[in-house]
Amino acid sequence: MVATVKVYQAYGGSDGSPSESEITTSTRLQTKDQFDPADTTYPVPIPASAPPYKYSHWIHVFLKITGGSFTKINNIRFYSDGSIGWYYGSAGALLRGARDSSDQGVPMNTSYEKATGTDGVVGDAIDAAGNGHGYYKTQTTPVVAVSTDTASVPATIDSTDHTLTGRCKAVVLQVKVDADATQGEQADETLTFLYDEI
């Protein structure tokens, strides 16, 4: 029997101690710190001019080992198809929190940070000097476009040897919207996790 591994989103709670929900089909980037893929009442608005840009609240997405029989799981990687088909404007992007070296993922038990911002208006940017995500904002390159994470060059999220059930490190995602974005709900995008199992 192999390990049972599921995808989860963390939200709310407090630093290091979030609520979490399994992502069974999809999630939604929005201007509220919640997990509710069906809720369309908190869209990311288009700024009248930019900068400043508008951002979603950031989200933590992670693999959780929930059972099964395995020796260890490691080398957790993350990637897109290399082309995010969203009309978020010329300087807009789907962003991922980035570290200058080592694993790109956040250790959930020590470095999870509740998303901040104004519900229905804007989220704080991951790389904001003041209210940004503490695990990333002081890095030389605190964010990268998810489109640069591809099957041939995936981001290493977690290289730890996991021998027990529990959370793995999380990728932190956020959408940035420019003034020339196109209004409306965007098409679904598929993001992929890979891992090694013994």
C-alpha cells in the first residue's frame, strides 16, 4: 500500500496555527482570507491606475500525508504548464513566494502567516516591506511568476524526508492585477505537485 497524500489550503487561524481544508477540485484567489471556491463576492478589483497594483490575499497550499504505508516522502516539487492564461494586465501575474536558496516552501508549523489586507478591496503583497509575508519579504527575490515553474524546471517546495503523517511545506500563491487587466472570472488553471516516495 502506498501513502495517502492530499492537497490542502491553510487559511485564517493565527501565525503557525491555521485552519485548513482539503482542495478536492479547485480553490479561488480572492480578497478574503478564506477557503470557499464557490464564493464570487470577493474578486480582485482592477486598479484605476497602477502602481499601486491590486492583489489577492495570499494562500498557502500544501501536501498533507494522511495515511497509508510508506518509508518516506520527499523532493516535493511544484509547477504550472508555463502559461497562465489569465488577463491580469501587463505587469500582473500569478505569483509564488520565493526564497533565495533552499526549499521554496513555508514550514507550516513555524512560518505560516495569516494573510492580511482589506476584505473585498485588496490583499497585502507577499513582498511588501511592512505587511508582507515574513518568510519571503526580506529575500533578494521574494516573489516569482508561477509561469516560470514548469515540468522541466519545477520549484522544489520541500526536500525534507517525511516519515510520518502530517503537513509538508506549503507553496504561497497570490495574484497581482494591473490597470489594463480584463474584468471577469478567469479560466481554471492546473497546478501540479510531484513527490518521491519510498
